[in-house]
Amino acid sequence: MNRRSALRTLVVVTAGVTLLPSCVQRPRKAAVAYKHLKLNGEEEDMLAAMAAIIIPTTSTPGAKETGAHRFALTMIDDCCSAQEQAQFYDGLQKFEALVKQKEGSPFLKCTPARQQQWVATLNTGKNLPDNVNAFFHLLKRYTIEGFTGSQYFLTKVKVYELVPGRFHGCIAVSKVSPAIDN
């Protein structure tokens, strides 16, 4: 073997070793690392899309813009039991497999109309495995809780007042309670 062919082989092998990791498709990591939930980026995006269907964006921000899906995942990770977390993740996997089986593509690749139909099917809960129902109801519950606890909701939609509320010092009793007559 001469020196030129040895160098050429060395360059080809080095280039192959350098380019090989970029050819392997690894799942994208989730934006937030959770302690107990092992989600990848695609699953987090799917949950964000489902939250956006549960509380859509109109003239006001929806669940995705207020970060309600991240609140839901944090609550499931921190406040639910290990059994509920396992049911949630198992339901998520079964739902994704069900969508792939029926549609031939993942949930995120479906059209927006089909995504809405899938969420409507989940909302009814008919003809679905128990873990899929548990998964969706946990997601829905905490998404709504996250949205109604968001800064936008509490400052623009339903203005939050600290307890005990406003103090109205000098008001006639008859104005406060119309049932009391002087």
C-alpha cells in the first residue's frame, strides 16, 4: 500500500466517522427536563398542539401562548403519583400509536381538522383504552388550570383582587344591602 492510498483511506474514514452522527435521527429533547416524565420534543409539541385545541387562540391568547401545556406537564411531574404519571405516559404512547394506526402518520402530521376531530374523540372518551382517557383528562384538567391561573387571564379576563377585596369605607348600609330599609 502506498502513502497516497493510505491517506485517501484515512480521509474517507475520518469524514465518515465525522458525518455518521449527523445522519442518525435522535429524538429532540424536551424544552424542560422533568424529574419523572421522560418526554421528547415531539411528544411535548404534540401536547402543546392538543392544549391549543383545548383552549384555542382567538382574539385572546390561547393555552399554547400562555404556556398552559408546560404548566400541565409540571403539575403532572410534581404533583401526581408515580402510578398516575405512568398512566399518563402510557396513555400518551397508546394515543400516538392509535393515531399512527388510523391515520398512517403521527398526530402532528395530521391536518388541523383531523387533529380537532381526534381531540373531540378524546373528549368524549368513547371506545378508547382507559389509559388514553386518563392521559387526556389529566392533560385537559391541568391545561385549563394553567390557563385560568396565567398572568394574562388574571389581569385581562378576570381581574384578580387580593383578599379581603376592596375597602369601601363610607357607604350607606342601604346601598350595600337593598333588603335593609331605614
